[in-house]
Amino acid sequence: MFVDECKIKVQAGDGGRGCASFRREKYEPWGGPNGGDGGRGGDVILVGDENTNNLVDYKFKPHQSAGRGEHGQGKDCNGREGESRVLRLPLGTVVTDLATGNVVAEMIEDGQRVVLCEGGNGGWGNTHFKSATHQAPRRANPGQEGGRGEFRLVLKCIADIGLVGFPNAGKSSLTARITRARPRTAAYPFTTLHPQIGVIEFPATYDRLLLADVPGLIAGASEDRGLGHRFLRHIERCTLLMFLLDMAGTDGRDPREDYATLLKELKLYDPALLKKPRVVVANKMDLPEAAAQLVKFKRRHKSVDVLQVSCLNGDGLEKLKLALRRRVIQHGGRPRTAVKPAA
């Protein structure tokens, strides 16, 4: 199950109470105060984790709380600190405070740590209140309450390449061909119901790129029709956009109109998306109608560089992978380092 948006309610641990006690031993009638301090409550901490890819854990367990601090004890024994609650979030998660509407955190790096709610400090024991004029204080402070709040988690995938296209254009087939992801493929619309993240590997250079396959867009996606509106946010942070077109025009489609519609929907959702570098990939070039359609497409979009592939027989896929790597680097992206095999 893929979950890219949910609400959580978190509570940091309360601090423990301080202790009011006195030293009582034989032959020590004036032993004095020896109450220990309460322990500090645990924090609620967010950690970016590149090995986590969705928010399903928090969809079904929205209440997250840290441990409270233990109370102080006699003999100057301080209470133990409460255990912090660590929430591992996928990279690209935006955390918004529901009370204020402000964004409080964005997880963009692996290992990034953000304290979402701080635990309360423990109360002082009566040892802190003794003085020359007040040698037997019976005062001890209560612990402070830990922070709490309600937050919305929204996942915006951080990928190098965002793959967009109409249903049945072959996006799932292309993802399966050039990455290790294995999305479901079938000849009907909306086979892909949630974004698929695949890894394009380059063994010669020991690096890799992340590809986000966004569920098929349709006309009106920016107005919340179909599946596109919900998932368009997953391409906001991509370095490069890859438009996959069914160049054979199966099902009576016109690749020229498909390309224009995709650009229009992206513009309506966020005009900044059209400023991102993009590459156009013509799929199904193994079909006889594709060559004629490609000529018409180039005649209308003269400035668009089109890469030709066939997901069915694999033609042009290696050239496409190298072109994607080159474009990502050209536009400021940096391929992730892969683990080198042992010698």
C-alpha cells in the first residue's frame, strides 16, 4: 500500500518530578536534603531515511509519543531520561503544523534530523533549594510538560527524473526496462495507481539515478480529474522531466496533441514546472505507423529533440539511459554513488 499524505498527532515526554527527601542515617541527625532531580522527557525526532519510500506506517499509527522522564529519588538519585521517539520519513516529506499552517520541516537528506517536539525538563529536587538560611527545604519542582501538536505529512518524491505521460503510453514498461522496479503492466488505463520509484544503474561509472514514474495524466488532471492531480507534486523536485509519448498513435491518439496537453496540465498545476529541463521520448517505434507520426511531430515541434525507443524489443534504451545521465549532470544534478562490487 502506498501512502503519500497523512496526519499525525505527536507528544514529547513530560519531565519527571523532583524529589523532596532528607538524609536519615544513624548518628547523622542533621543529614540535610538529598532529593534528586526528575529526568528529562524524550523528544520526538524526525529522521530522513532514503530506505523508506512512503508514509504507510503513520497512516495506521497516527499517535506517536516519546517516553516520560522518571521521577527523582532520595540519596541524590536523579530520574532516568525518557526515551525519544524517532520517526523515519522518506526523503521529500514536508511536515506542516496544522495549528499554524506553517511548514516546520522538509526532509531532503539521508540522516537529516529535526526535533519536532522537545521533551519537558525534569523538576529540581529539594537539594537545589538549600541555603545557609534555609537548611531543610521541603520544596521540589514538578516536571515540565513535553511539546505536542498535530502535523500533516506530505510526501514529494525527490527523484532525478520525473516520468510523465498519458495512460498506456508505456511508462510502466519503460520503468521495468531501464530500472529494477517491477510495476504492473497491462493494456488498460491507470494500471499504475501510485508513483513508482526506480533506480537507473550505470555499472561503468558506479553511480545511479532515481526515476519517478507518475501515474498517467489525462486532460483536466490539474482540475483533479483522474489520478494526475494527486501525484503531480511528486515531480516538483525532479531535476529533469521525461515526456513519454505513444508515437504510434494507438487507440486513435495523436502524439502531437498528447504532448501539448501534457504541457498544458503541468502549466495549470504549477507554471514553474515548464521551466524545468525536459526530454521527449517516442515509444513504440517498432510499430509501422510510428515513423510517419514522428515526422508529423517533428514538423510541429521543430525545437524538440526526440529520443526514439521501443520498450517491446529494447531498441534505443541504452542510448536513452546515457542521454538521461548526461542531461541530469548538465542541469546541475548529481548521480548518486552506487556501492562498488568487492574485488
